Amino acid sequence: MTNDDAVAAFAAVLAIAPDECDRDELAAAVSDVRWLKSRLDAVQIGLTRRARELADTGHAEPAESLLGSAGGMDSRAADTATAREELCNQAADVEDALSEGRVSTAYVDAIATTASALPEDLRPEFLAHQEQLLAAAAVLSVDAFRRKCRQLARDIRAAQANDGEDDELSRQRKQSKISQWVDKTTGMHHIHAELDPERAAKVTAAISRAANTIRSTLPAQETRSWRALEVDGYVTAITAGGGVTSRAGTSSGSGGAEVQVLVDYDTLVNGLHEHGIAETVDGVQLPVSAIRRMCCDANIIPTVLDGEGRVLDVGRAKRTATAEQRHALAAMHATCAHPQCNMPFNACRIHHLDWWTRDLGPTDLNNLLPVCEHHHHQVHEGGWSLTMTPDRVATWTRPNGTVFWTGSTVDRRQPAA
């Protein structure tokens, strides 16, 4: 679109009466707003670049300061703006896509964040895939795109010799720390932990286990958000004084929190490969060497996948999903089955597509999906319909009968070519 198109779109947006829009009119208006914001954000990148040039020659204050004073940004927003500009200096295609309204800054920030987390010598290789990433941004949600970026970064790391994994984990352990402070305005206490992936997986597993235990004891009429349950789970896990037992697959230690690790056999034996997986059930990537150590004292539960990442073996039918079935579902699903939800698997309920009571549906894998509290409520009380084919392609239908989304629910890994 031209500048004249932008002016026309801006005038059209200003003329919208939101409280009079139907669903399709709202969607069109939201799309126009997103396109305009992308154009403005691209202009912001140009302004930030010029501010940096002026600062370098002594004709202006640092770009972050100028963005704060003239742009009304806090320090975090100013840092994000400068990070976008730095990325676009190295990835012109990304800036072009933003200026043309093909992507939003959420996608740009996902690329910038992932690139900055890579060692400096690997960033050019990551950014060399910008055309591939922009093509993915056109069809993926922001959350799915973030996972795509992380996967690409992981593949680039995997292309290096695996010998450096232990050194990386050792470095992360040395950098781990816990800081505490009190917000004097709100009186709220903050506890911030920076942990290496292996110990973070153990802590997260302990919190999830405690939160799920609390949820299972709630009265039927009482519901709590997963965020609230996590707070209670955190306090319980920390104050209980129990140890955390790491397990690849599952935990058998009494009192220990289960750490479920997903790894394919080829990766476990030979190191991470392009279509391999080496991560916790919550999607935290672990060094293969760390998983091998976990396997030394773990109960191993094999889960057989086909070429599309779907689980082949099926557990026994019971009222609720068995532990084995939850392991199988976790091997396929990293998050809630709703396409726009990033709630982790451990926070989800296991939903019967054919309801247990209404439809007499079986507790078999091909009838089970992880769904977060919010979307579980939408299906049971909110009038939404959720169906799934045997190859795990789900369809979400609105209460008015129109189809909202149809697509695969398997989001744990990319299938092999």
C-alpha cells in the first residue's frame, strides 16, 4: 500500500464505531489497526536509527534517552525499540516486511530476542534465514512463531559440535542467582530466580506438581486460574522442604517432583539432530548430556511416535487420563490445544472430545486433548464445539455455528521430512 492508502486506512479506522460492529467488521478493523501500527513502528525504527546517528556525532542525547523524553517510553520500551533498530540494521527484509504491514513488531521482537540469545558468532547464520522466518510469520501465530525461532536457533546450535554442551551448562550454573526485593509502593515481595535449564526444570516440575495437587482437592464448584494455583504451588513446593527427584520419562521417588523429559532415541545416543527433541514437558530445552545423566537414575517410559509426531500406542480406558496417557499426550502437545493459547501442558486439563458423561466417550488417546481452564470452560459451559479427527486435526466452532479454526494440534516438534 502507498502513503495515500495509509492515510485512507487511518481515516477509516477513526470513523469506526466499535460498539456497532459485528464480528467480521471488528476483525477487519483490528486488521487495519495492526497494519497501521506496523507502518508506524517501521517509521519509529527509522527515527531511532537517526537518533543513534545524531548521538554518535554528539548532536543529540543517546537514542534511549530521546525515546524516553520525546516518545514517552519507559526504559524497557526504549530498549526494545533500539533492539528492533539494531536487528533491522542486520536484517533489511524484516524491516521491509514491517513497513509493508506484513508482520507486526511482535514477530520482529521474537526474531530480535532469539538472535540476541545466540552467541555472537552464530547470529549471522540465524539472520540468514530471515526469508524463511518471514514466510513462517505469515501463517503462524505469534506464540507458534516464537517456538519456530527457538527451534531454528536450536538447530543452528546443534550443527556445532556437541562437545560444548557441558561447558554451556557449567557457565549457566555459575551465572544462576536469586534476588529478592520489596516494592515500597505496593508492599509486594519479589523473588527472582535465574537458573540453568536443568535445575529450572526441577523447580518448575515441583511447582506444577504442587499446583495440580491443590487443584485436585478443590470443591467442584470452586475454580481458580492457573496463575493463582502456581502461586500456591510455589509456596507449597518451597515451604514443604521436600527434595526434587529428576526423572527422564517419570519419577518414582516418594515425595520427589516428576521431571518429564522428552528425547528421541537417536538424539540420546548420537546427539541432537535437525528433527530431534531434547526438552522438558514445558518446552525447556536441555543439553543432551544433562538428559543422559538424568537417565542414569530414571524410570524410562518409551513413547512411540510416527513420522508426524503422533503417538501410536494407546493407554487403557478409565474415567481420567492415566499417567501413561498424560506422558503420551505431552509428547505431542506442548500447550493447550487452542491455536491461540500458550498455556503449558502441565497447566491443562485433559478434555474428552466425546464427553465422558454426555457422549459416553472413552478415555483413549484419540479422544483426549490438553485444554486450559479458560478454553475448557468455553467448551463445557460457553457453547463452543471442539472436535478432532484420528490424525489429531481439531476444529473449533463458535457458539453461532461458524468455524473458528481447523488445524493440527500436534505442536511439540516439527515432523521429519
